[in-house]
Amino acid sequence: ATVSDGGAVAGGAAPFRRHLVKSVGGDRFDIDMEAAGADGAGRIPAVPPVRDGVGVQFIVDAVRRYGRDVTIVATGPLTDVDAAIALAPDIVPDLRVVMMGGALTQEGNCYDLICETNIIQDPEAANRVFRSGADVTMIGLDVTHQCLMTRADAAAWRATGTNRGAFLADMVGFYINANEASDPVFADGSPLHDPLAVAVALDPTLVDCFGINMMTETATGRGHGFRGRTIGDPTRLRDPRKTARVALGVDAERFTAQFRDRLTALCAR
């Protein structure tokens, strides 16, 4: 996690001023300090002070301080979440994670068509997180491949006549073209992987989930399955406590419409 002072990184005991920028799974999120209720010195009481480069400690401190009021949105490998658990096992009972990754009922999106990209980058970390007992909601290819961003969406952003609308339309057009070229299944649009995970963290009613104790296979062949595959854990099959929820149904129409319309409004400003 890093603290950004109008573009410069503030460290040590320097007060928060304009934006808090936190990184989870490689993605950065800017939090408007004033909107978050910063005091006159620029400090936000709702977020513990952090130093640059200690995102794992930030996760630990936030969960210890706020418990289940905190949701970790992981949109990349689960390496940092795994590291936080290893550093502070006491956070597990209060740790809530909404993760983008994995596939339970669908093919994967890697070369082997079994594994999903975020999981295969660190299967051991994913396996440890699944088996840790933390509360995990998996937003995988089962649902993200149902939520498509189309060329019509890009056209709506370009039609706003703004520079930001044109930029977003160009960027999305590149993404759509690349997906379509890689697999004809994307001819109707490109999946909104990470945006759906973030949306579910805010509105869990967007998805229908199946309770299951998950694991990730960490070796290939000779009775080990296939490294990187996300699957139910046979050692906890009959355990009545299910620590993971895998999204298998999604209100794709509601989510994609909200995503498109909110970005259209932003582009039009």
C-alpha cells in the first residue's frame, strides 16, 4: 500500500493529504481523501497509516482493526493475501476476500484450457488461501464470461464527444479486438473480469453462489490432477462449514448495463 501526496509518495509519519493509493493483487485504487472524511491534517481515521511498499502489512492492519467490515478485492494472484495470512494467522476468522480468478464449471483461459490466468501465476498461494478457512468469494470464468463489454458500449463512450470518451473507446476497442482474435467465443464482446469482482464486493446480489470448500491443485499428473486447477477439496467434502462461495450465476444484464451507463456518465463530464 502506498500513500500518494498529489503524485509524490509520502512516507513515515507524514500526514495523508490528497489520495490514498492501495495495491491489492497488483491493482491500484485511488481513494479521495476528502470524500473519505479526512481531518484538517489530512488524516483518515478509517485507514491506518502505512508506509510505501508494505501492502501485506496494510491488509493485516486493516483486518485486525476493522474485522469483517473490510473486504479484500483480489484481482490478481493471491500471493499478497497468502503472505498476509502467513504473517498474521489471527486475521483468518475475520478475513473476507472477493477474488477474481479460477473456474469451476468452465474451461480455463490459459494454454491448457484448464487453469485460469490469475491462479496459475501462484497456485500454491491460492491453495493456501482456499484452505486457510478465510471467507472467500470466487468470481471466476463461470460468471465473468457471461458479462461482456461490446463494441456498442465503446460507441456509447465515443458518442459523448469528450477526450476521455474517445480514449476509453479506443482502449476498449483494442481489448475487444485482441480477445476476438484469440478466440471466436468472444465475437459478441469481451469479458468484464475484474470489474465484476469489484461490483460483487459492493453488491453481492449480482451473483448466485455455490458453497464449497475449495482447493487448487499444485502438481500435474501421477495422481495429482493438473497444476493450477481450482476444484472442490475432497478432504473437506463433508465438512458442513463451507469457507468458499463460487459464483455460478450472475445477473449479467443488470451488471453490464450499470457498468456501461456509469462509465458513459463519467465520460460525459
